Amino acid sequence: MRHTGIGIGIVIIIGISPSENQKRHHPHHPQHNPQQHTHPYTPIMVHVTKTNFLAQLADFLHHLPNASFIAIDEEMTGINLPPTTANNGNGSNSRDHQQRFNKLELPGERYARRWKGVPERYSILQVGVALFHKNPNYRKGRKGVGARNGGDGGDNNQQRSSSSENNNGDDDERASMHREGTLNTDELEDSTEREEDAEKADDGNEEVDDDDDDDDDDDDEQSEYTSRIYNFYLFPDGRKSAPEREVTLNPSTVKFLLENHMDFDKVFREGITFTTVERAAYLKKRYFDRYDTKNEEGSNGTNGGGGGANNTPNKGGSNTPSRNRVKLSRVEDIAFVARTMAGLREWIDSDDSTQNPLAEEAIAVPTVATEATDDVTASGETTTSNIPNGSSDNNNNNNTTTPNPNETTTPHEPEGTSLVLPPCNAFLRRCLYETIEDEYPGLVLERASSDPTAGPARNQIRATRLSPAEKSRRERRLRRENWDRTLLHDVGFAVVFRAMSDACNGKAFSEERTRRFLDGVSPELSMPAKAGEGEGRRIPLVIHNGLHDLMFLLTHCHNARLPESFEDTKKVIRGYFPVVYDTKILGTEYSDAIIKSGNSALGDLFDTTCNASDANGDVPSMKAPLITNQDGRSQGQAHEAAWDAYMTGCVFNALCNRILESKNRFSADLTLDDLLHESSDGMLREWIGLNKIYMHVSLYTIDLESSSGPAPGMHDPLSSGLSVDTTFRVSGIATSVSTRDILQALTAGNESEEEAIRESRYEIIWVDDTSFFVGTRMADCVSGDDGDATGLVASHVRSKLHAGLGGDVEILPLGEYFKKKHEDATETMKSTTSETGGIVDSFVSVAMSPLKILGRAFSYGKRSSEDDGNVESAKRPRKSS
């Protein structure tokens, strides 16, 4: 969610006025018509909560490794710090200091002043993830952006083969959707028939009749990519064992989200927990250490005393040291234990379980995630009062956990018979545990129920008699259930975050490894690329104005506190996601003039490139896969994270294809997949802005790969078309000079100048009444590496300003200005160190001096203007604040 009103670079929807946010998206999106002919690969948007997390996690992990790129978006509880009261130094206070933007403010300064505190204060409500896969039915030559003339589909046979490998998964998905009520019978049949028709048409076995014939060309058009979309709802677990994270709500943000149909009840009740990757690794290690220890004990004969001989009394003594064993002294306690053990022996010694009133038949238990603290949960059991030693029970009736509605519950093979002992206090239960383990170590003992509302069952022990095969099956089931609980209640969204990071880093996935992870057999989802094979296939992460999205992910899945330095934060982001593309940058700096001249808000870009084409065909529409919400009623809701993530991926696809259209005049066979996965980083940075992120209301572009900018103190480059050599600080002007006077001085007589000068645009940024900055944004036809053109423009700006404003004005290039300020900051640091002699004070001076100096220059002047060099801004006089 990105808000143009306040300049947050993300896929979010929070923290600004609704009127500004509404500018980002088209206010209405077409509603899905069930009778409309739909694409056979129409993706399903799934709302992922605690009730279906495990099933959807398996689906996500299955489809992630083969994705061409991933798009994300988030919705948060706030994206703007509350105003603070600042002393202006003249006896007055202001409350908007934190909110003020300045175009010359360095990214590091804005990070320290406002960016860092936002993701540390607020929380994520939704994370939308859209996986985009190459459509196996896509053919070159289809109409639409990216479908070039000529060619017969290239690797279509290979693509069909890849598609057939996933047919079973698609069938299972449709069947699951049908069971959940997502698709009714008619929709399920229609979906199956459309896919079968598409496969037959691909293989050339059959002509597919289309009721619409050729009246609607869109029905014949295939999208280049298909998409699977997941809307993850997040909320802290709230358990005492989990790290506490407070949830802070911004009132205006909440109001805006409610107006856009955010389901807060679903967030608070069903939100998925999250944790840091470090804690997730610890939780997984603790789980595997626990079971590895159990396995070692079992192999050494120290756990269970001989496996199948669980009806034979043990003569080897108890595992509990004698000094720690419970010793009974009360006559009634001794009698109770004796009666209970007599009943247990009678149950065990009976050879004919069908005739023994205490015995039960073998039962089958479905796999479900439970909240038990013991080995298994059972509640609601019936105790037969006329059997003094307890009651037999059927585990089929005791498991009250509701199976996941998105998961097929498969009954397990029988797991023996069990007996529920009479209720007693904790002291007697411990005595019974020790006595039974001593005499019958092969029996499985557990609390009858851990449900707080289960009544007497919480104070009862269940003894289960198992054969070796049944015991093995039970141990596997319990291990899987405990692993599911670990994923669902402890690790949560951190699995998704780690998987996306591994995919972006080029780690190797496999179906076998994914299955072992989901079964709780292996702690790792992926492995580094094998030695000698080079870097693996890195899957790009796509955002729209998404710096805040990335920083919010860090505070939720890396560390609740961001690094103090913006450069360190950029390194952390690159560590998790080394391949990032920002569609805001793609639209404003790398696209053609038609896109650059339009609105770069996400919704407008989506409408321009994917929903329609203008009358002259200047912006041909790209075929985008349709999206159906889980309820099947609409395509998607603007300001819903998953829908925005989907639009982000579609815009990325469309804009990249427009760029490829212009580049492919020289290389006609290059596709987007080729560009993303087979091109050099240098080409990707030059063509589509690899690892560059948009910075709102600024002259800079954030570069995740940059550690040193074009001047001392600058770590990020100026945005496209700007140069430190053609941006100047001008001081010593008369107080009567206005913005219009400056622009007139710069543009007078330019009609006869060279193209580099004629096409230049100017931005005026006031510092105070007698000084300002002027930025010269050169035309697209002028390369930033063209030293001659840059020198020509710089000389032109200098001469025009001297001629129009007077020869006494001081004009200093931005590069020299930052160099001078860096030197001043260094001198200030030395002076402070010399005066105080304190090393702590010297560190403080190093950190604060540049910010104080630049702050006085940029933020605390009498006048401020962010006017562009156009006719309208030229008419506005300079104003004092």
C-alpha cells in the first residue's frame, strides 16, 4: 500500500487521509460475473488465517520454487508517526516538524527522523503475496503487450510438460475448493471443462468451440503469466510463552481501513502469529532436539522397555530414581492406588478384549492440530461409575479438535485400546505414573484431557495398550501434530518470510525436501546451491513504492528494532532479498514518455497497462489473469494487500514488456523470463532498475546496492535526469526575487539552444529568503554519463542565473556543497573532541553534526517550495512560512 499523499514507498493502505489514498487506485473494479467466459487458469485469491494456514502453507511452498517473480503488498496499523511538539528556537512551538518533507533531505536523514520509528511502532495486518508463473498456454504472436509477432511458441512442448506435472495438484485444489464451498458443482464442472478444452487445443487434438466465436478477441488471448495469490492475516499470538509485541492503532488509519472493508474481527481472532527468523530457528531446533533425544533413547532400550511386550510386567525397576519417587503414607491413598492397579492388571491380563468390560476395540485417530500440552488431547470422556477402577474409552469420541476445513482428514490405522483411570489429585497421579511405568513400561500414559473445561477428565490418566506397529504409527502421528502446532502457534508467518527470502537468494527447493519439512522430518526448506554450480535461480521480489513494506517485514521477522544507520538497514534488506524491483521506479525513471507523463499511482498504472488502451493504441492493454476472491463474488478489493500485490505484479509484467518492446528491436527473442533469470545484473540495473527504490518528495533514488554516492556524505544517487554537477545551491539573492523570476531567467532564449538545454526542466527548492537550490532534470535523450552534455547544461544554468539574478550571487554545485558540508562536519567533530576530550562526546558529534548542519540548510529556513519548473509553478510567488 502506497500513499501518494504522504510519500510512503509501499504496498500498504494506512496512515493518511482517505482522499489521498483513494487517488492510488481506480475506485471501482469490475465484478466477477459467474456466467462470463473466464480464463481457464483463473487464479484463486485465498485469505489465509489460523484455520487454513497449514493447508495453504503447503500450497504456497509447492508453487513458490517455480515462480518467475513474487509481488508483495502490506496493510499496516499506521504509516506515519504522530506529530511531535518542536521548539523553533524563537519562543514558539510547532507540531508538524516530523511531518515536513524536504526534497534535498538525504535518505539517511529521513530514515533517522521518521522512517525508522514507523515500522517499530506499528504492526502489519495483512501481507499480500502474489506468485507469478509462466503460463504454459501463452503463445508468442498473441495480441497485447509482450506478445510479439512471429514465432511458434518456442518451448511450448516443455511448457506443456511442466503444466502436466502440476495437473494433479490443480485437480486437488479444485476438489478442495469444492469441498469448502468456494466453488459450487456447476462452477467446478465449468472450470474442469475449460482446462480440458485448453489442453486439447494446445495438443492440436481438437478444435474448441467458442460460443462467442470471434466477436470477442479477448477470449482468445492468453496472459503471459498466471498467478496464485495469498492474503495472510497477521496478529501476535498473545500467549505468555511468545514474545510480546504491542499493537498500536493509528485512528485515521483505522478509519480509512474500515471504509475500505478491512475485516478487523478476522485479524484479531484468526490472524497468524509471527516471529523472527532467529527465534523460529531456535523453536525448530528445540523440536528436533526433543525427538532426536527420544529416538536415541528408544534405540538404546531406555524408553518403553522393550516395545511390544507392554502387557508383561517389568522386572527391571522404574526409570525414576528411588530418592525422587512419591511415597504414600495415608491409608486411603495406598488403598486407592491398589484398587486402580488391580483394575489395570485385570484389563491387561484379559486375553479376550471383546469380553472384558474394561477393554475397547482398536481405534483410528485423524491427524489434527491440537492445543495439548501432553502427548495427545482428549476431552469429553465418559467415566462408567460402576467400574471402580476407571473406564474404557473410545478415542474416536474423545478428540474434540475440529479438523481444518481446508484439509482432508484421513483416518489413521488403529492405535490400540485404552483405559481411563479414576480421577485423582496431582500427587496420586504422579504416584500412578511411577507405579505403572515401573510395572508396565510398554503402556502409553497421558492425561485424559488438557481442556480446561473438561471437568474430571483433566484429573484422569489414560493408559493405552499398543502393538509395536501401532506404537510406531502413534509416535509418527504425535510428532506430526506437535510439528503442526509448532508451525501454527509458534513460528507462523516466519516460514513464509524465510521461504521467500531463500527463493530470492537462489537456494534450491525440491518436492521431497518440502514434504519432509511439512511432515516435521527436516527443519530446512531449502539448501544452498551445490558447489561448482554457481548461484541458483533467484526469484525477484517486486514492490510498488515499497520501502516501508520491506522495513515492516524486518521488524516482524528479523528484529523488532531496525539498525540505527540506514546503510545498515539496506544491507539487512539485501541479505534477505538481493533482487528487488520497484514498479514506482520502473514507471517514473525507466519507462517511455507515455508512462512517465501519466500518474504513477499503482491503481492508475494498472488501469493504464492492464485494463484498457487509449484511442490511438499508444498504451496497449496487457492481458492480466482474473482474480476471484475466496467467496467467489468479486475480483478483488482495492487496499486489500493481496489484490494490491496482484496489481503490482501485473504492472511489473506490463511495464517490463513495454521496455522489452523498445529494446527488442535489436534482440527480438528476449522475453521477460529471459531478462529476469538469464541477464547480467548490469543489464537489469540499466534496463529495469534492479535494487532501486522510489523515495517520495525527494531528489534522490534509494539504491540498495550503493554505499557511496556521488559526493561525500551521499550514499544514494540523485533520481533519473539529475546530476550533482547540474544541481546548485544559490545564495546572496535579493529578497524580492520569486520562483517565477528564477524560472524566467533559466528559460529565457532557450528555444535556440541545443536539445539538451531546450528539454531540461527545473526544480526550485527554497532554503530561506536569500538562498535556494535549483535542480536541472535533463531530458531522456541525454545520458547521465554524457560529460559534454552535463557540462553544457551546467554552464548554461550558471550563466543564466548570473545574468538574471546578478553577478554577485554565489552558485555552488551540489557535489561541492556536500563536500564543504562534510568538511565542516569533520571540523566540528575535531573541535568538539578537542574541547571536551571525551570519546563519547566525539561519537555524538560525528553522528549529529552533519544532520544539524544540513537540517539548518534544508529544513528550518523561512521559505520552502517544492515547485516544478512548469508554467503553473512559475506563476506562484515565493512565500514565507
